[in-house]
Amino acid sequence: MAGEEFIGNLSTIAGNQTGDILRSVFGILTNVPGFDLLVKIFQVVGILFIIYLVFMIIRAFAGWKSARKLSIIAKNIEEINSKLDSIIGKKSKIKK
């Protein structure tokens, strides 16, 4: 219980200090002309990156499913080939 409180207090202190540092850095940068445009560009790039990651995850999942289906089809074809070979082998023995 005491350890959880200590970790909670420590994370709160670290969060406050990080927030103060970011506020001071961004406070200085807000006076730079074009900073707002730069922030908006980074926001758009971030959103596009997230959309791209989601697309790649969905594409990987679809590729995995299609590869699985192809392996099942390949297994079925091998089974059909072995059965056809056994049928053809029996007929060729009869003809000889």
C-alpha cells in the first residue's frame, strides 16, 4: 500500500515537472512566427501516420488470412493428387 502511494506521488511529481518544462519550452516557441502552422503540420502528419499504421495492420491480417487459405488449398490439392495417383496407378497395373 505504501509502495503504491510512493509510486503515485513520484509519478505525479515527475508529471508536474515535465509539464512545467514543456510549458516553458512551448511558451518560448509560441512567440516564433509560423510555430502554429508547424504544430498543425505535425498534427496532420501524426494523424496520417496513425491511419497508415492501422491500414498496415489490417493489410497484414488480410495477408495472413489469405496465406492460411492458400495453405489449406495446397493441402487439398496434394490430397487430390495422391488419390488420383493411386487411381491411375491401379488402372495402369490392370492395363499391363
